[in-house]
Amino acid sequence: MSDSKETLGAQTQPHYLDESLAEYQAQVDKVNARFPERKQEFTTGSGDSIQRLYTPKDLEAQPNAFDYEQDLGFPGQYPFTRGVQPTMYRGRLWTMRMYAGFGTAEESNARYKYLVSQGSSGLSVAFDLPTQIGYDSDHDLAEGEVGKVGVAIDSLADMEVLFDGIPLDQVSTSMTINAPASVLLAMYIAVGEKQGVPASKLRGTIQNDILKEYIARGTYIFPTAPSMRLITDIFEYCASDVPLWNTISISGYHIREAGSTAAQELGFTIANGVAYVEAALKAGLDIDLFAPRLSFFFNAHNDFLEEIAKFRAARRIWARLMKERFGAKNPKSWALKFHTQTGGSTLTAQQPDNNIVRVAIQTLAAVLGGTQSLHTNSKDEALALPTESAVQVALRTQQIVAHESGVANTVDPLAGSYYIEAKTSELEEAALAYIKRIDDLGGSPKAIDAGYIQDEIMDAAYDHQKLVESQERIVVGMNKYIVEEPPPSGLLKVDLSVGERQKEKIAAIKASRNQEQVTDCLTAIRQACEGEENVMPLILEAVKAYATLGEICGVMREVFGEYQQSVSL
């Protein structure tokens, strides 16, 4: 790196820029006198002010004058602002990972095979609510919820059906599971073994991010301390036994869905990432052993340029934290890899065809921001689980961007835009301020227990809703350009009989398995939870014996207790 600090454009910036800007402003004043601008103030989707024009001066005005090598660099090199791979999509396109799951394992398996046949390059499993909170389908609290928002998985038998005919050595699978992540990962490993695929060859991701559940989503089970212990157990186990697996997907998606701004999504998500790193280091793990398998999950909203800047800022923040704060030596530990999903909260039930356009804009933002994988929401998801035809349009949106738009043909094509670079630095500074505030509170778990993060998101969501209701922020088809519409038709509905069928499956499994073996396995898990032994090998043995998800989580509930959300008034 050169010793002399040069700002972007400084070599070519003429001395008369100030004079030229004054002339431009005079021209603007004349035009505005006749044709005033549409608003007194323009803002991003997060509510931040946007200037009329950005020039090299806006980069010089950053807290530290913009330096190409320090702040941008080259793709695949520190600080990874321009992407984590040297050639990005010129080498390989992002993984088109369509999120799906509903009803029974048989129904979801059919959808997965359809997606693969249509060109999806990765699977992403949605689990139903009882599965997400560690209850079997025959539990009283599962009544009416089985298979509704995802697939019901009660035992290894269901997981075997879910991936029947899908070779696990040829696909990458993401699983949106958090509190019971260790159990579902164990089931996936066991299915792989039955297919003859060793754990060392399995590729994929478990979400496994419990902190954002306390913040924004709510499918938690255990208190923070034992939850963090389970996560570090997974880190340790996978580092040695499932080395290609991404052990956590640190999620800003749900934080944004709850109403956060872009800067809050960045700051709170990365602060959670810091907490996971600190927990793993406290457990005695080598940072360069587990950090390369950490991944992130971000939202893509409608403010096209703000979102692109957000993704670029995320990479730069994480690279600097990992290198400077934690002293990681492996460049792979510095590189933030992330999955993106288009914004569910941006979809409208009114005029749902408009959602196709929203998703296309968000897809472009994710790709121009350098995502590693992407799920595109379907147009009907504001109304119900997506139909097969709607899913096809969503997947085709990615494929058209990949093969027809040209944006994947060069790396980070918007780099050097005065607005993009200024916005990237602005979001970085705002996110770092949130991270510092959380550090001052003692880290993410303590900030969550104090209600700080939740309160910040609620305030941002309230501000946004006021703007929508006052029509200061237009949502096309919902608060402006409204038309009379017939009631929606052709929506996907999950039959209530799914719950009864799952109960019958559970009864059959329990009648046919070796109950003494199951009891021994559950006792071993209890003893490990009461002590310090890594629970993952014991959970794997239990699922192989066809212990159910609810039985395993039930043992852990008895030992760890359940998390109680604090309420701020």
C-alpha cells in the first residue's frame, strides 16, 4: 500500500470545483424558481437525508478521507468491500436458493424436486412453527399449526422422506432453524450417512442464530447462556466432523422485517456476530478454525442504492473487526459471506403482481451488492404460502438477472459512484456507532435482556408506519394508486389433516423403535447438558435411534429452562 493517502478522484479533481459547484447551484436555483423539486427533503428508505448531488468532496468529507486501497481495495482482498471472490460472478453465479417447505415431508420433497428441475442450485428448508420451537406434532401446543408455515419434522423418519431422491453430496442445503438447530443438523447428518454421504462431504448452512430470535422473531426456547453454549458446541463439532458446513447464518433479515433501518440491520446483526465470536473464543476455540464457516443473512429492501451500499459496508465492517479486534490471521476469517432474501415486509396483499417488480429491484440490489446466495420471494407471499407458478416466476427473476441483465459480467460495477461510496461509508459509521453502544452495554445478550435493541427497532418501525399512513412514503397499490380488486383466488392452503397424519407417524415410530436405546440416549443428553460435554455427538446418536425432536428438546428444557422475554413499558 502506498504511504501517501489519495482520495478517490483527487488526482483528477480540478481546483475550480468549488466555483463549478457554485455555478451549478445558481442553475438549480433558477430551475427551482420555475419548477420546484418534488419534495423539500429526499430520504432513503431508512429515512436518511439524500443530497441533490454527490461529488468527490463528499468522499473527502468522510471522517477519514476516502482511500482506494484501504476502503475499497480489490475483489477477494481485504477489506472485501468489492466482494469476497476475485472474479465474483464471472467465475460462478450466486446460489439460487429458493426457500420452501409446507405440510408433510412428502409434499415438501415434491416441491424441492420441482425447484431443482427448474434450475434452483440450492435448497432452503422452511420448518413449521412447532418444529421451530421444539415440539412434536402431537403436542397440545402444536394443534392447528402443523405444516402451516413450513414442513413438519418430528423424527429422522420425516427427514429421510424430506430428502428422498435428493443426493446430499450434490446439493447445498440451508435450514432455517434456530433453537433446535443441533437436532435438525444431526438429522441431516444421519440422512447423509444413510445415503452413503459422509458428514465431511455435506454442504449447507443452519441459521442457528438465537440472538435475533430474542430481538425480532420469537422462536426461542432456552435462556441466552445455554443457547450460546449449544451454538459453540455446534461450532466445535462441525470444525472437526462437518468442515464444509456453515455453522451459523447470523441474520439481519428478521431484524429488518421487524422494522429496523438499514444501519440498524447492519449494526445489530454484526454485534450479534461479535457475541458469537466472543462466546466461541471463551469456549477455547481457535478463531481461524471456526470463523471461516460463519455466514450472514441480510434483507434486500426497495431502496436500491441504499441496499447496495449496505451490503458493501457489511463486508468492510466485518473484515476490520475480525482482523483488528479479534486478531484473526486467515483471510477467510475476514471475509463476510452472506445469503440474501428479498423483503417479505415490502410485499403487499393489494395488487400482488406489483410484488414481481419489487422483487426484481431487490434482486438487482442483492447481486450488485455481491451476495453469495439469494432467495426471491413470490408475488403471493403477502397472502399465503407461495403457489408453484408464483415460485417459478420468482426463480425466473433471478435467472433473468443472471443471464440477461449484464450486471454479473463485471465485479462491483457501481464502485466509484460518489453516492455509493459516500453512502457505504455513512452506513459503516452509523453501524459502528450501534456496535459501540452495544459493547458499552456489555454485548448483545445483555443489550437484548435490557430491551435496548428491541426498543430501537420498535421506534424505527413506528416512524416508518407514520410516514406510510400520512402518505409521505408511497407504497404503490396500498396507500396510493388503489384499485378495486376481486378477492384473491388460487392460493395454496395446507390441509388440517396434516396434523393428524403426523400424529399417526409419531405413534408408528415410537411403536417400532428400541425404546431402551432411546431412553439411554436421552439420559446421556441430560447428563451432557448438566455438565460441559459437547452435546452434538449424543444428539446424533439419539436421532439415529429415532428419538423425536420434542423428546430431545424436552430434556434440554428440563435442564436449561425456558427464556422469558422482558417487556419494556
